[in-house]
Amino acid sequence: MDKEESSETACEADLSNAEQQPKRKKNVKGAKPVLVANILNTEYSIVKEVLKDVMKCKLSHEVEDDSAVSTKDWDIYWNDIAITPELLSRMKPYQKVNHFPGMESLSRKNLLGKHLNRMKKFYPKEYSFFPTTWLLPSDYNNFKRQFQKKTKIFIVKPEAKSQGKGIRLVKSWTSIRREEHCVVQKYIGKPFLIDGLKFDLRIYVLVYGCDPYRIYVHREGLARLATEQYTTPKSSNMKNSFIHLTNYAINKNNAHFEYNVEADNAAVGHKRSLKFVWEHIEKNGGDAEKVKCDIRNCIVKTFCTVQPLLAHIYKSCQP
């Protein structure tokens, strides 16, 4: 998951044991209790602003002598990286964190590909919503055989990098080192476009529990657009990331990148609202409601690939 984009992505919340939350003492008679938010491992200013100015939390950076996060004096712990099982096992019933242990099974490209491919073997029809995927170097020989027929275009993604770093298009297996650790997929050569530009969607998902799953999808989200007109990949444009990639970290460096400075106008700029996308689909003869339904199904099926793992890790952390 992109580090720069993690502030946009879905937040997984460990909100279990809420019924066990003890009543907290009020600071002043008649006053509401002040929640303490530990932001030791948060570098995003928007998170700190919301915790302080919107939720009226007291901010804390407390650590223990062994540099582990203290579980003594906070109610909320917002972390930009994975939560360890050790931390969860030491938490008090009223304390909340924004990740479940084990979520790297979805956030890392190679692990996500592994789980999706495994489910596709058992349920090929239900898991046909993602392109054919190879995990290199283990699938190198199988991937090499794809070039015995006509020329194809593939997209190569480093298994653990972010912000679009290292992503490239290839049309020959010789462009990838045998020992390279990466995820390779068939490139979608005829994507749906907005104003002639490729785009992706940022869908916000809240996981409220993992056993059983309770999953919520936000009504709003973002569309991120590439910054140069899309053309079918060929030797002359395959290295142009502004055409083929939609990562904000890449496209913001293009002189053509346009920021949207009008809150009431979602039809301009290279970041647009999800509402605009639904309207665009309808105007172009599509069925936005069906697309929404398909997206929700993809989300549920993707989380199903790791549910046993998440539930096992979570239960093993409980005292």
C-alpha cells in the first residue's frame, strides 16, 4: 500500500470488546471525559488535526523503555504501519487501534496475489474479477511460457514498494530478472476512460470485526486520473508513466497535473469524487448501480481470502 496514499485508503479498526469498556472518570464534575490519542507512529498531519480539533483528544507520544508503545495512558492508537500481535495482547478492553494484526496479507501485493490465486483455483468463476497474476520468482517458468504465442503486454509491480515506484510495462520475459521479486499481471489494454484518461478508484472500507466479518463501504471516495491521454501500449509510450499509471505520487510531478480547488465542482482536476464517476458512467450509457454492486462483491470476496488467518491471529492475541 502506498505510504503517500495510506491517508486515502481504507482504515481497519479494532473495535472489539466495546461492551467491556469501563466507565471513565470525568476530569471535572459535569465535564465530558477527554480521550487520549497516541500518535507516536503517525506522521500524517490530517490524522493529528482530526484527533485534536474534531474529536478533541489529548495527543500523546508515550513510549516504554523498550521502545514499544505503552498501553498505559491512551484510548486510541493510530499507527501508519502494521499492528503487532504483541501490542494487541497487552491492550486494555477500552483501547482501540486502527488495524488488525495480519492485514499485511492484503496490503502487500505479493501476499494479496497469493491469496486471490489460491481462491481462484477453487472458485474460478467467483474469482474471475482480477487479471491473471504471477508471483515471481516462483512463477517465473510459467510466466515465461506466456510468450510462446503473440506479443502481450504485462505490468510489473515490486512486491513491497509504494507510490508507484518500480512499476513498469514489459512485452518480453527477458525484461524481468529471474531472481526479481515482483507481481506480474496481464495489462488491461482497453480501460474505461474519463476525458480520455486512465483512472482508478479509492474506495474507503471499514472492517469493524473479523469473526464474524462486519464490513462497511463509504458512500464517497476518490477517482485519481492519469495526466496524459491514454493510448494503447507500444514501444514508443510504454515507459510513459503519466499515460499508464494513476498514482498521485507520480502524476503530481507532471506539469499538466491540475488540482481541484472548487469544492462544489467535482468535474475538474486529476482527483475527482466518486459521485462524479457514477454520474459519468450513467451519462455514457453504463449502469452505475451494477458497478457499485460489483465493487462491493469484489471487496467481500477479497476479504474472504484472509478471514481465517485474521480471525486466528486476532484470537491468539486475546488474554
